[in-house]
Amino acid sequence: MKKILLLVLVAMLGFCGQIQAQTKTLTGKVTDSKDGSALPGVSVVVKGSKLGTATSGTGEFTLKAPNAATTLVFSSVGYVTKEVSIPSSGVLAVSLDPSSSQLEEVVVSTGSRNSKRTMTDTPLPIDILSANELRSTGQTSFDKALQYRVPSFNTVNTPVNDATSLLDPYEIRNMGPSRTLILINGKRKNTSALMYIQTSPGRGESGADISAIPQQAIKRVEILRDGASAQYGSDAIAGVMNIILKDKFDYGSATLTTGITHKGDGKHIGFSVNNGSNFGKGGFVNYTIDFSRTTLANRPGKVSAEAEADANLGFDAPLAQVKSFLALKPDAGNINGQPENTAAKFLINSGIPVGETAELYFNAAYVYKRVNSFANYRTPYWRTTDDGLLTPAGQPYLGYVPTFQGDLNDYNATIGVKNEKNGWKTDLSFTTGGNKQLYTVSNSRNRSLGKNSPTYFKPGGYEFSHNVGNIDISKQLNDKLSLSFGSEFRAETFTVFVGDTSSYVGTGADSFPGTTPNNAGSNSRFNFGGYIDLGYDITDNFLVNGTIRSEHYSDFGSATVYKISSRYKVNDKITLRGSYSTGFRAPLLHQIYQQQAQASFVPGQGIQTKGIVNNVSPQAFALGVPKLTPEKSTNFTLGLGLNPTKNLSVTLDYYNIKVKDRIVLGSEIAGTSAGNTALDNILKSNGIVAVSFFANALNTTTSGLDFVVSQKNIDLGMGKLGINLAGNYTFENKYTSINNPKLIADAGKSIFDRTQDALLFSSRPKYKVILGFDYLIKGININLNNTLFGKTRFHQNGLDANTDTEFTPAVVSDLAISIPLSKQTTFSFNVNNVLNVMPKWDFIDLKTGTKTRFDANNNVPTAKYWEQYNLITFNGRYSNVTYDGSQFSQLGTIFNASLNVKF
């Protein structure tokens, strides 16, 4: 037996030795041919096989290849693919040439419909962010990663978390979420079903849910910071964000992420896989699966007993009763901050060669998201009973906290065919997408139903969907002239779902009344448009580009817009660029048809209505509110690009955006104190106590400056240091006129008050600057990012006419460290907001300019601003950010770690 085992062992060793002898180990380093810098992430593949790896942070690689292998293929975005023969030594030193053609494709997909230009030559300001740059922020969602990489991009968690917790409002250049067009691989992403109606930034608008896009699926992001309605149609007044998905498969990877706040809450766990395959001549499939869960992070303030007991500020309750309850719950049981969030995301992207000149391509994504949050706690002196429905038998009644659950389903898919023949490029595609949100309220009751009330409600929800067809054709006619033209057909549908009867009857579900049958329904429209684009190189250094577009909408008519842009290269180091365009934004179906009028019984006065009435309702007609028409805009930019050295680049871009007939959700209109105007008569005859509505209410002007300074390859010790400075400064963001309906103006009222003014024009930072340091040493990457958030100003409901609140400037520092544990494994650690900087705000006396920091812990009833502080923080519940929000997150320091394994 021993002899047999010995023979088997010898045979196995021989076989292993034979296998070992059939492979060889290859090592090497890949650098940039221009500046000699190391190139991380370069794909290294044995030609004719699927064997491969990627270079490390120092540009180095190790690969086992068959003895018969003769050639390696090196490829990376922005560089010319290179085939290199394997030397007998097995050691390679490879330099890659920058590829103007690949960079041209970056610009053509976002900046123009035909003219291919490198980044230096582009006539338009475009930011390009790689997937690595986004991941290095340590942020768990795509929108929050952009917040700390793009100065003109702003988003923050809303302080009041119900339906808005499903999607935080974001914007570019302080223009609101509905004025930035979101594309995926150059095709329009569907808008969210949610419209923001609370007093927070983004009020009255909606945008695409970019937080639903898994970061592992993103190859790069292109942000065009310029009006682009002539190229893409509606929604592109502020700019365009084009999310490019991973395509050709290099390697698979799995990433495990985890995180927690410095207070031990807000725990995050996530797992994602990106994988795929290449096939045929250029065919590929790339897919991503992403699961994540984030638990509640609670940031309530200490509640004032005196304010709670006060008849004007609180609940006119006995002070002793209030103090007794607050002794048990100093925050009055309130829960606010970051809600619990669970998400599952799936995405696939593929291209299939068809013949010699065509490609069939498709991509699809599906996201399911569930958010659990809380309404304000109903204290026992606010809601004096729960009719025995919510308190277990035998326990004292201490009030209750209604919960809110939002279930979101978001999908998008595109299928198309690209072809090139005789110099003509054609792209035919069909895109579909939708966003559906359904809500659930628990641990609540309908007070008008008494003991017959349920404690679980389905108050309804919203859905938006679209179908889009595109045809794009282009050709380079000669060395100087290029032509592009095409058309688009889009059909949209917006649906409001009715709530269950108990959620809306009488007073409705406490905290979130349901949608009544009168306010539910489905509405659709379609539009058809076409464009033509010409690019002309007057000289090698001087080019001009012009685009004209015309669209027809089934509900309001036609719009025609145009754009002219140009670039002039003074020399290899100085480039001048500029553009002028007109634009439009069609009113959202949400803005036309959403209605949230709440009927209630007022003793002695009967049934009365209060809420939002839609733009085509009899009430809006009676008030003389015109039907919504498109916003019209003009957009002027002027820029300068400098390249003093091969490692230093500087860009400065001035912008000026004027919007006419800007659509806003107006302030609440109530009757006059005299009670004898035509407005009073209309409100009384329609049973309306107070009402808000959408209108083309404003003409606005926004101007500012974007700048980017990048210095790379600074020798520091044994490593290389890169420095990036990017910023945005707003010169002007204001309205120039208000268009009030005559009936309302005659009554001395306005649909636009100071609270709305602040939300639109000063609730985002006046300036924002990001200073980043990136240090690479022996494969270890250390990134320190410092984001300066400028001041923001609010005028919350409850402030007197002589007072505003202002959040003071603050610097948030983020540290990221990435360590390659092996050729296939990388560990990353992030500390976001290292110094635990929290938003700070002051009261501003508008007459004297005096700033006062209110100390809520030592307040007394006679203290200055005591009453106003309690009005705008709900007696201290929202002390960190007030009821309307702040300029950055209130969660403080957050620790995140991730482990990435390539396979």
C-alpha cells in the first residue's frame, strides 16, 4: 500500500511540475508616454485568451501566462490600446500614448452632437469623473459622492423625512433639480415620481433618481456645465449629466462595504458584484448587482418645556405635564436625521457586433428601495388620547410616533443599433423608464374615526413613466465641416394613486393623510422634436458650432431654441471658449396635475379646503391662475483654459443664466384681514381656507464662476503628489420680477414670499471650494479632500420681517486611504468629516447686520429670539438644521471601510 501511495505522490508531483512548466510569470510596469507617470488600472490581457490582470496603483503587474503566449494587450480609457511581444526575460516596461480619439468620444457624447474634440479643445466646460474618483469619497450613494467632487453640484438630506427620504433634491448651479438633464449612456433617464412640496430646497420640483444608480456599474461621469436644450430638449437649462456605464469586460470584482457614524448609529453594510464577459469580435456584457442597508441615524434636539406649554408656540398645555413628559424624553420622542434605507440594485450593459459595421446595444437597470422614517412624535399633550389603539393595556399613555414607509421601484432600459457606412453614422434607439412610489403609515390613527380607526394605512403614492425614441445621424462632410441631425419622440404618463378610505376620510391618517379619489388619476402627453447641428473648423485653432432644435408638445404647443459655441486656441497653452444659447423647460406633469387639497369640517363654516390645487382645477381657474407654459432661458458662458506645463492645467468659466416665466410652487394664499376683496369672495365661494398652486411666477438671473486647477506628478519623498483645486462662486442668484395673477395682486397678496425666495435663491452655498491632495507611494493611495461650504440663508416661516437665519461657512475634511493587499485585493478606509464639523447658524438682524448665535441650552422666556428659535425648530426638535435644512449633512464624522477583490 505504501508503495502505491508513493507512486501516486510521485505521479502527482510530476503532473504539477508539468503544469508549472507550461506557464511562465510575467511582470512589468506601465507608464504614460508623455510624462512618465505610473498608470494604475490598466487592463493587461494575454492576446487570444481571457487571462489577464490590471496594474496596481504604481502601474505594476504580475501575470501567469501559458508558455505558448507571445503577446500581451494593454488598454485603458484615454489611451491607445497597445500590443506588446513577450520578451524572453518575462519583464516588460510599457508606455501608453494618450488617445485623442477616446477622449473625443467622451466629449461628443455630452458636449456636442457631432464635433469630436479633446478636453483641451472643447468649446464647452465639461467635468469628467472616473469611477475611482467617486469611490474615493467614501460616500455610500452616487449623489452624495458628487456633492464632494463637483463644486457646482449640491444636495443634502432633508430634515423632515417622509416621502422626501426616498430621494434628496440636488441641483447644479443653484437652478433646482428639474433643470439638469440626466442621461445614461447618452439616453434620457426618467424623472422621479416624487415632487418636493415641503419647505426645503427643491420645493415644487422633481429630478431623476441618481442615487438609485450603483456606483460599481459606473465607468465615468461627464457633466456639461452649460445650457443644452438645443442638443437635448427640455430640462437641460443648467446642464447635462451623462453617466457612462462599464462596457468591455476587463475583470470581475466583489466589494464589501461597511460604515458607522461617530455616535454609533447609521450603520451601513453593502455588498456588490461587477462581472461580465467578452465574446466574438468586440462583443461584451457587463453587469452589476448591489445590495445595501443603512440603519437610522437620529439627530433630534433638546425640546423646550416652556415653548411646548406656550399657547402660541406649542400646545397650551400645563407646564408641569410637559416637564414630566420631557423628563422621560428630552427630545419629545422625536426621530429625525437619516432614515433607515434598504436597497437592491441590478444593472446590465451589453454590445453585440452585427456584421462588419453595426452594433446592437442595450442596457437595463432595476432598483428597489425601501425607506423607513418617522413623523413628529405625538406627545400626550398634543394628542391627548389614542383611543386605546396604540398603547398596550395596563400601560400609561405616553403618546405615539407614526411611522412612514416608502417603497420605490425605479427602472430604465435602452435598446438600439449603431451603424457606420460610407462615413455616415446612425444611431436608432428606444428607451423606457419609470419610477413608482407607494407609501405606508403605521402606528397612527384617523382621529375622526375614533375607536373604529385602523392603525395601519395605505395613503397612496405616485408613478411617472416615459417611452422615448431617438434617431441620430452624423457625418464628417470634409476636413472642416461636420453635420448632425436627428429627432426624438417622447410619451410621458404621471399617475396619482388613491389611498385606502380610512387614510383620507375626515381628518385622514394622522401625520400623512391619504390621497382622495378626487385628487387621484392618470395624465399623459407626448412631444416630438428634431435638431440639426453644424460644426465648422475655420482654422486648425478656431472652430464654431451651431445647433437649432424645434419641439412640439401635445399639451402646450411648440418651442424652438438654438445654440452657438466656439473655441479659439491662442497657442498650445492658452484656449478661449464661449457659448450663447436659448433654452426651454416644459412644465412637469407633476406640476400641472398634482393636487393635494385636504377637505376638513370647520364648526359653523362647513367643509373647507386647504392645500395644493392643480393648475387645471376649477379653483385655479376661479383665482385667475393661467395654465402653465414652458420656461424660457438664455445661457451665456465665457471660458479660459490654461496649460502652462504638461502637469498643470487651469480652467475658468463664467456663466450667466436668465430664466423667463420660471415655474414655482407658490406660497399659501389666504383671505385678507378685511375679508371684502374679490379674492375673499372666491375663496369663500369655493370653501377654501388657504391654497397653494404652481404658476409661471418669476423671471430670474443666475451668474457665477467655475474654476478648476490641477497639478500632478509632484515629487514628494518616495511618492507622487497631485493637487486639485475646484470651486464655484455665485455672483448673482435672484428674481427680477414676480408675475402675480391679477386677482391676487389686487388683494395685496403675492404667490412668492420671502420663505420661497430663500429656498430658491440662497438655500444653497453662495460658494463652494474643494481642495484635494492625492498622494501615491508604493501602491498606497492617500487622499485628503477639504470642502468649503459657503454661507446659506433662510427665512423660515415664523421669522419676523427683520430677521433671517444664516448658516456660517464651514470646512468639511475627508480622508481616504487605499491599500493594495495583493494584486487582486484592495482595502480602503474613509473618514468623512474627520473633524466632526456640524452646521452652525445665526440669527441676522437685517437692519444692523448683527449676528446672534442662540443658545438653546440656556434660554429663558425673555431671551432675544427665543420665540423665533422655537418657531423655526419646532421648539428645539430641529435645532441643528431648522425646519428648512442646511448646507451640508448633520451626521458628523462617518467611518467607512471597503474590501475589493478582483477575480
